[in-house]
Amino acid sequence: MSVPPAQLSQINIYPIKSTRGMSVSRTWVSQQGLSQDRRLMVAKRDGTMLTARTCPQLLNVNALFIDGGLRLTYPGQASMTLLMDDCSRATLGTEVWGAHFEAWRTTLQADDWFSHIIGEPVFLLYAGQRPNRIHPEMQQALAFVDEYPALLISQGSLAGLNRRSQRINSMAQFRPNLVIANTEEFAEDGWRRIKIGEVIFAVEKACERCILTTIEPETGQFHALAEPLATLAQFRAEPAGGVFFGQNLRALNAGVLEVGDVVEVLETQAKATYVDNSIDNSIDKSTLNTASASFEVGAYKNVSITLNDTCIAANNQQTLLQHFSQQSVDINSGCRAGVCGACKVTLHAGEVMQTASRALSAEDVAAGNILACCSRAITDVVLTSVAIKGSSIP
């Protein structure tokens, strides 16, 4: 029996960064990426980008293409039509992961609509058809994508993850643009240059994953045990703590992609190697509940968090790192899922509930170190930071 060729099984576009994606059967691809992908972004009034990492409710925003714009919906809120011809010509300085550039305001109605969802005044920004952001290495204009124009994941890789995981993970958690069928797990790790339909892509680098993957797309809630990052950390982690799943792409020419297009591998490369400490969990998961795991934090309670010389008001429902981010306490952070250890702090007084601790060694535990991204204050707590941004504290 002949083996079916690898082929494009799904095309996903995310019109607004961090909102729910839409699947299409056909799209135009340029060196900027897929047409209309992440051309809009929600930002604070000072231009600071907002994503589902800190505002998971964005994942419940649906966008539908209509003639001249988008129709936006959100549970419990009246829908809104955004027509691009109505957008403001005013510019605003913004940034995406350290890349600073000018974007355009959209409409007051869109700003108000998203402000109601986020719970604070925000803007909906538009990158334009010719974005002002230039990737320093590729020297290519980009909209509001994180770093590269497109992301590819194979269905075989998701199956490999789910074989090791104790829960069922969905492709939507990883937000790929292109999904490939009929490959072995992690076949894409060995691709260097591929052709899909009319487009040739360079495979730039593996995609490092963050806490965004632990948000359930259906509910907008974080998985309490940091899945799937916890499983990925067992077999797709580098020594520094980063975990990788999927490959970032750059289009080398413009052209059309269609679901069903065959994937032609033009050039290969050696696959990255990872220590595999995973176990096979190939059990029948068909009856497992894929919704977020839960844990009891108790009734809502106000607490205080003292970090070094800074004391902030907090509660027992959100993580320490969420409170620090919301109140501009500048602490080092990375994965936000207990994998990298960047947000390590030392607990001197009080009690916390910690849901993940992979990044802590036995010495850390003995020293009273905890992870701010995975810990909630149950009582008033006093902490010192192991590594705080802009500080000489060791």
C-alpha cells in the first residue's frame, strides 16, 4: 500500500492577535505572512501590547470576515462591526516583544468594545497593509506576529504529544497557521525548505512555547497543572528550560495556499535532540474531560504581597506574577508555566499554594524558593526576588 504524501490539512488565520482563529480553505501568502493574519492588536493606552497570556478572555473573541472589515462577537456582549475604511489615521507608538514601531488607531467604537472586555481603557490597533515594523534579521515588514510570519505543526506531532500526555490536547491550543497531515511525529523538525502549493517556505527555527498554550480555547481558563507545557517539558526541553513545539516559517515568495496541497520537502536539516523523560500514556482518553483541571484556592480573600521593599494589595485567586504584572512590579519572568524558573522568588513569611515546581531543585525547595508564576498567596506573604529586572540583587 502506498504511503499518502504529506499535505496541508488546515489553514488558520488570526485577524486580531490573541483572539480566536478562523479556518479557511484558501489564502494568499506573501513574505509578510498569511493574508490578514494578526493585522490588528489590542494595546493599553500607552501602546503596550496585550495578549491572552495576561488577558485570556481575548481567546473568546471571534472575528468573521465581512465585506470591508470584520464582524466581532464576544459572549454576553453585543456584536460589533469594524469597517477598515472607518479607521482613524492617527498613529500610536507600540511594541511587540521589544520591537517598537508606529501603528494606527482604529475606531472609538472598537476601543470601547475591547475596553469592556479587558476591564480597562484599551485601543484596538491596526498594523496596516504595509506595516512599519521591520524584522531586524529578515529585513521584512511584519504585522503583529510574535517573531516570524507563520507557524507550522504536523498532526503527527500533536499525536506524539497526546500519546505522552495524561490529557487530550487540541491543535487550537498551539495556534498554528498551517497544519500538516500524513507525517511521522516531529517530521517538521527535519525540514529546512519546503514547498506548499505555490509557496516556498524557509523553516527558520523551532517555536518556543509559553503559558498561552495552557489556556483552554473553549473556556479561556488556564489549566491548573500547566498542561501541555508540563508534558512537553519532559521530552521537548532544552537545558535552559525552554520547550519547543512546531516550526516557524518564512515565505520566500508570494502565492496561493489551499487545503489539500501536497508538501514537498526541498531541503532537510538535522533534527534538534532533546532528552526524553516522558512516559507512554497511550490509554483510552476518549472519556477524559478536556476542560481545565481545577484546584481549591478557597473563597476570595484580600492579602498583601511584599517583594523586597514593595508592598502591593492582592488576592488569593491570581498568581503572584499576575499581580506583579498588573501593578507594574518589574520582576523577571519567562514561560509563566513553571518550566523555566525565571520568576523564582524566596518566601520568607506567609503561605502560598504552588501548582507546578519543575524548575525548582531540591536546593531551591530547601532555601524556600517558589515560582511566582505558579503560586497564589493564601495569606500575607513576604518575598525577595532571586533575579529582578534592572537590579543588582543576585
